[in-house]
Amino acid sequence: MSQSRPHSAALNRRTLLQAAAAAAAVTTVASFPSLAEAEDRYAGLDSDAYLGSVKTETKVTTEKFFTEGPAVDADGIVYFTNVAANHIMRWEPRRKKLSVFRENSNASNGLYFDPDNNLIACEGDAGRVTKTDAKTGKVTVLADKYNNYRFANPNDICMDAKGRMYFTSRPGTKDPTKGNVNAVYRIDPDGKVDQLLHWPNIHMPNGIVISPDDKTLYLIEAHPAADQHRDIRAYDLTPEGKLINERIHINFYPGRSGDGMCIDSEGNLYVAAGLHKTRKTSETLDTKPGIHVISPEGKLVAFRETPLDTITNCTFGGPDLKTLYIACGPYLLSIRTKIAGKATYKPAK
């Protein structure tokens, strides 16, 4: 089990007020787009310069389904989660074979393969992050608590070049004296855990990735309630693993924000966002459902619509890292891309 760094027992009133003021300040950096501006965002895109056509790879057949968290191992095998069925799935592209890799997955959501080809999983129901050894299959708990409270549903995870892992955790309590709030954490190679961002500075953290040069961390904010953050935020990632200089990279409000995302070798984000139909939240249909390619400058440069609701997450795979795998409703989809994904390790041929 991991050990948490010392942390005050509770945030006092002054700290909460300062955090709220900071959150309000950064929100004013980018104004919410009007309906006309949201529609104009999709006009004139050269999507073919980035994305091929959408292909269905496979479909889960369980009665309950909510696919999430795709990740690809060094052999090109795609792993993704069916949160509703409590499964981690395994898709072999060459053999066109779908199987259940793990039952009773503790509602695993985001997955990630480290440079040693070990499977890292965000186990929501268990409130922990685990590692499955690629050779032995042994499951090790990397982190399961902070400030003596279990994590609130770990959601998505990434890793920097120094082997430090960054993950999102939500939904949590708003009262830090009763449990952990919505937050972003860092797990160091020695097992120490640091809370880097937290409520109310951030509202509903979701997808998380790091740029190819290891200097910028991107975080999706995806709160469905009115007047809450629905954007992607960028932070400078310091050599010590701290996050500074927060800014809004792109704003999706009032539509559904991104859920998960990945990044290519040139620093473009591939974001799973939008809805085909509303879902009893304040989210509108201004964000179209599909893959949004966002440039390092924060501009939408390409879009490809995906079928059904709800698109959740994506990752790069294939021998050339130019196959984008997408979790969407009961489907695992794919899109060939013109630019290779960021490589955490070189895939086996």
C-alpha cells in the first residue's frame, strides 16, 4: 500500500475562499461561446488532413455496457473496460478476437500501459490504482488512499518520462474533513502520493495526458451541472512534477465536454466529446459527438463524428501508432490517423 505525504486535516475557511477566488479567476480567461460560435467552430475544418474514416472493430454483447479506457500493449492488443459489466476486455486486432481479460474488475475505468508493458488500472469501486505484471499477472496496489481517506473513484491516468503517474479521481465529497474531494494526484516511483489539484479549484477532472516534450499536462474538466467547468485545462509540468500556470486550452461549454483523450507525436489532442442527444443534465448539443483534434494552440483543427451515445475515450495503437482506438457505447471503434501517437514505448512489430 502507498503512503501519503503529510497533509492538513481540513481546509479552513480562508483556504476555501482563496481556492474559490482562484477558480473564478482562471474561468474568466476564456468566455463561454455563444450558440453561433459553437457552430462556427466546426466550419471549414480540414479533417481529412488528420483523420480517416470511422471503422467498427468489435462490439460487446453484455446486456449492460459502458465502454471506457482503451489502452494498447506492446503486442498491439487493445484492452478496454466495460464499466457497467465490471469487465476488462481484450481485443486482438489481427485475430479479430474479443474476450474478457478480467471479470470483477472493481469497475475499472481508465487503463494505461507503462514502459515495461504492465497494465495500470484505475479501479473505481475499490478506490485504488493497480498494476498487473505483464509476465506473472500479479496485481499490485500502487495507491489506495490520501490523507487517510480512500480515493474517490480513480478515473484516468498517464505517466511522465520520469515514471511518475498522474491520475484523476471523482466524484468525491465537497467536504475534505469527510473524505477526498475531486482531485488530481501524482504517484511517485517510490509510492509517495501528492494531491496536485483539488475542488473547488477544479470541478470534475476526467481525461489526463502529458505532451510529448513532458512540459505540459492537459486535464479535461467535465462537470454536467450548469455554470461548472467543461473545458480542457493546460498546466506547465515542472521538473519536480508540480503543475503551475493554469490556463483554459479550449472551452466546450455549454455542450458536453471531453471525457477521455490522447495526444499525438506533434502535440495535438484527440478528444472524445459531445452527445447525440441530451441526458437530463444542463449539457447542450453544441459539442458534436465524436473525435475532436485540438492543436497545441488550442484550436479545433479536425472532427470526425462517431455513432451512438456515448463516446468516452481513445488511445493510439497499431505497429505505426497511427490507429486511433475509441470506446463508444457498446463499440470499440478505430480511425486511421495521418500523425502517429505519442509513444510511451515502441510497439512490437
